[in-house]
Amino acid sequence: MSPRAEQKQQTRQALMDAARELMDSNRGFDSLSLREVSRAAGIVPTGFYRHFPDMDELGLALVTEVGETFRDTIRVVRHNEFELGGVIDASVHIFLGAVAANRSQFLFLAREQYGGSLPVRQALVGLRESIAADLVDDLALMPKLQHLDTPAKAVLADMVVKTVFATLPELIDPPAASLPAHLTPEAKMIQQLRFIFIGAKHWRGLGRGDE
């Protein structure tokens, strides 16, 4: 990469970092202005357009960024599950480690899946559906789930991913010290996933006595 291209990439990343930092003070993405993001990144507003045509495109770049981080985390979880014989507890700990290490990215995901920017919301729905589709392939490798057909695995994958996405807002910040251990976000996620997988293990389909 040439020095000029590297500088351009650094400035583009600075704009993305600036947007996430501004959102860290309980701001929604749709409340940010191009001018303040540019100022926070240390460039003039006209310089913004060298990297993004508008704020929506910056938001989509942030979705791509957290999507890559999410997928990297899933690869580690997959290694733990299929190669090291890990269990739900270990997988949740791995995921929480990734959330802590990339807090601003996951804060963006947690908040903007219900945010005011339609393009960003739609992109996050697409990300969730894509992750769920990948999970279907992983579920097909699990011996205890071989009785499930592909549509059933798709429903299971959707439930798992939606559980993770829905719990994210609670996982971003440490729970209150007075919160009982079984009600912490981490404990609830583990229990919810256990319920889902235990149910899937015994599920035989509608019309077969399990409905």
C-alpha cells in the first residue's frame, strides 16, 4: 500500500472511530452530524466526502466493521465447540471477551439495531440473518442435532442469534453489584441458550407429540 493510500485508510478509520466515540456518550447514530464527526476526527468537513458520500455510508461501514469482528469471534467459538469440545458456558465467555475488547463496536450494534437510521437498521438485520445462516451449517455438524431437518435448524439458528443480539445491550456495561448472580446478563444468556439447545435436542417436530 502506498503512503497516500495508507493515509487515506487511516483517515477513513479515524472517522469511524470518531463516530463510535461520540455515540459512547449515549448518542444515537442518527443524531450525529457530518460536521461534528469530521471535527472529532481532526479533518475539515469537506474532507469527509473523500471517504464517504454521506453519513449513511459511514453507518454502513460501521456495520461492516462490527460484522467482521462478530465473525472473527464466531470462528474462535467454532474452534472451541468443534475442535476443543467446548460447551455453552465457554462459548459465552469467549463472546463476552470479544464484547469487552471491542466495546464501542458492539455498543453500536446493540443500540443501532433499534436506532433511527433505516439503512443501518436494515444492514444490521442483514448481518443477523447472515450470521444465522452460517450457524445453520455449524448446527448440521452437531451429532445431537442430526434429527433436525434444515428448516428446523434454521429456526434454531435464528433463535440463538436473536438471543445474542437481544442480550447485547445488557452485556455492554458491568451489571450492578447488587444483582443476584443468576440474573446477570452473562448468566441469563447461558441459561437461555441452554433452554434453546435442550429443547432442540428433544424436538421431534410439529405433529409428533412435542407441540
